[in-house]
Amino acid sequence: MKESFVHKPPQGGYLPFLLVFALLALLGIFITMPIIRPLMWAVIFSFISYPLNEILHKKVFRGKHRNLASLVSTACVVLLLCVPMGFIGISLAKEAIKFISSLSDNLESIQQVLISAWSGLVEKLPDHLIRYAGIKDDPAFLQDLIHRAASYLASSLGDFSRGLLGNAFKMGYQLFVISVSTFYLLRDGHIVVEFLNDVLPLPKEERTALFDSATRTMKSIVIGTTLTAGIQACLGVTGWVFVGLPAPILAGVFLFVCAMIPFVGTPFVLIPGALYLFLIGNVKEGLILAFWAVLVVSTIDNLIRPLFISEGSKVHFLLVFLGVIGGIRVWGFLGVFLGPIVLSLFVFFLDCYRRIWRTKREYSD
């Protein structure tokens, strides 16, 4: 009777296999590390567009033409990336120039307000505190300081605008990697999930709970964070335009990015805008924008974000906070989404280990 191959132990033991496997895994890490960010973006975009791909595959194409369904879904992702980002990039470059021009035009009035406020503050301070701290009521010093701050802001915005145009080739390369990866993840994503389900050394119930938790967490964080930031950015830009501040698209992009970062939020953009209005003499508009930022835009964040993330994913807010802050430090903007997902999955695996180990101890006792 012929013996089955699966019951034969490998010749030479498992050590050679493990060494070769470790070497190949290390080489694989070196190969994929330079493109890990576009690959992670592809995972997120394929996850978001997967419902559209399933509708096209099952309902439009009647369960056939999976390649065509994935191609159409990928094309939709690319269009949603290229068209808005191209428009936003060009608009940001133009509005940065307009903002610098507006800052230059109002620089003299800003200087007068700051110098007057500083002189009034120095007059009210005790003499011994002025001597101890070395505070000087010197208009020339304040003018130089304001000029340096304005020059730094103008150069930063200029570098930002030039960077948008200068990174066109890099962005095109990353978009190509994202497009190809998204297509194959949409087409063969179910195969990847089945493979992971087979290789995970967990009981069936734990594997099912793991995939359910990962799906729920990813949906809550990606969709909830993006939708919350989008709503806040729209409200912030509405107030920005209402009070007559320049460069609304530039402000909207910064509002959207800051809204995703815990304990930073939209006031990081709106409050400086309100201070700018105070400095140029528009006190009424500055008060309106400040109250709008604190009472409306920030309140919306406190109402919507916990509803999407905490209720949807059952992830503790501390994990979301640590994941976002640490993720931004490691992966940049991608870390806003990836950091909380990685930490929540780590906690889930730790909880699985705790349950399995507790079951073994109860069985042994």
C-alpha cells in the first residue's frame, strides 16, 4: 500500500526548512518595504471599494467577468483619487500664493496691533519683573520678530506649494502601485482571506471572531474617521468663507487633516484664523469664527466620532489615540488609519492568548 506524502517527516528534520523560510521571509520584507505605504493604501482602498466590486460582479455581470468588475472598481478608485487630488493640488498652490499676498498686504496693520498690545502689557507689569525677565518695550525688536515669523510662514507655504508640484513623479509611481495592487486585491482578496484563515494557529471560533473584529474595526476607523473629518472640514470652511478669510481650499485641506488627529482638531486651524482677523481689526468676524470653531465644529467631533469608532468597533479611545499618534510618527498620514487597526488587532490576539491559556490551565487543574 502506497504511503501518503503528508505523513512522511521531512528529510533532515524541520531546521533546514525553517532556515530557508526565514531567509525568504527576510528577503520578502526587504523587497516590499520600499512600497509598503502604497500597498497599505491599496488595502484600505480595496476594503472601501469592495462592496462596489461585489455589486458589479454579482448583480451587473451576473457572477461572471470578475476581472472586469475589479477593473471598473479600480478605475473608480483611481478617478476618485486623481481628479480631486489634481484639482486640490493646483488650487492649493494658487491659494498659498494668494494667502502670502494677503499676509504681506496686512503685515503693517498686524505690526501696529501687536506693538500696541505689547506696549500696553509691559506698562502693566511690575518693574522688578521687567528687570528680572529682561523684558524690553522695543518696537524695532518686535517688528523684526514679526517680519521673521511672516517670512518663515511665507517660505513654508512656498515650499509646500513647490513640493506639491515637484513630487508629481513620486505620486504617479505610488498611484501605479496602488492601482495594480487594488485590482488584484479586489479580484483575489477572498483567496487571501481563505489562506490567512488556514494558516492562523487558532481555533475556528477565534479565527471567525478575529476576521469579524478586523472588518468591524477597519470599517469604523476608516469610514468613521474620514466621514467625521469631512463633516468638520466642510463646517470649518463654511465659517472660514463667511468671515471673509482667503484661501478656503487651503484651509479646508488643513482642517480635514487636523480633524483626524486626536487633541489637535480643527481649532488648530480656525483659532489662528480668528486671531488673524483680530490683528487686522475685524473683531466681529474674529469672534464669530472663534465661537463657530469651539461651539459648533468641535462639538460635532465630540458627537460623531465616538458614535462611529467606539460603538462600531468596540475599540477603547486610548487605543485609537495611541494608534493615531504613533501611526503618524511611523507611517505619516497613513498611520491615522493603520495605527489604530494594528493596535486593536494586537489587543485581540493578546485576548485570544489569554482565553486559550486560561482554558488550558482549567483543563490541567
